[in-house]
Amino acid sequence: MDAEVYMIILGIGIVTFFFLRWIFKRLIKTDNVLRVALTWIGTVILTPIIYLGLIAIFIIMISYERSRSFNKERWFADKFNRYEMRDDLVKSGLLKNKSKQEIVEMLGPPSSVIDSLNIWDYDLGMSGAGFGWQFNNLKLTFDNGYVTKVEKVEILD
């Protein structure tokens, strides 16, 4: 561990110590030894728990991705944030069994087409994925001119 980790833990420990001391001073009026012992034991136990909790909150905050329901107007208006609607498109089955023409009316022309495999790909934009970037695509597979499979494709950088 780096020195910064020890400094952060020390800072959390100091704050925890004085907070517990203040709490126990109000709760335990007579027994000074018990109050001091509880303050130290509480500080030793709570400091690493608080540190790990702060790390967990930080990781959750940086890896959070917004998710929205599919909205055709928003889809066409904001090309760079289409990834927010991808989960709804995949999970809802909204695109299943639609013809190529219906898909073009709903989503516009695809970003790329692989005719030999009947695959259409839609670029959904980039999102921050924790400590890097994530490129998001929507892959539609057709069979006899109708959508049979809808997948989200995420490429981490």
C-alpha cells in the first residue's frame, strides 16, 4: 500500500475517534475507563469498515451508467447518448420480428451492414466505463428479412 492509503486511514481514524469519544461522553457519564476502551475499540473496528465503504461508493459512482426507455425522438436527436436506451431495446423485445424497413423507420439507417451474415450494426456512442472508455453498439441479426436477435456490444478501452 502507498503512503496515501495510510494517510487516508489515519484521517478516517482520527475523525472516527473524536466522533465516538463525543458520543460515548454523552452516553457514559460515570465510567471513564469503559468510555475510553469503547472509543478505542470502536475506532479500530469502524475505521477499516468506513474506508472500504468509501471505496465501494467511489467504484459504484464511477461505473454507474444511466439507462432510459427507448424514445424515438431522443434516439434521433442525441446520437452520442443512444447507449442509454440500449438495454431497453435489448430486453423489451421491441425490435424482434420487425422487418428491415420497420427497423429503418424506428432507428434510421445502420452504421454498418454485413450483408453476407444479415447483420446490422448501430453505433450508440461512447460512455465512461469506470477507469476507461466503453464503445457501445447495437447488433441486429436478420433471418428472412426479419430481426431474430438483438445484442448489445460493448468494447472496453
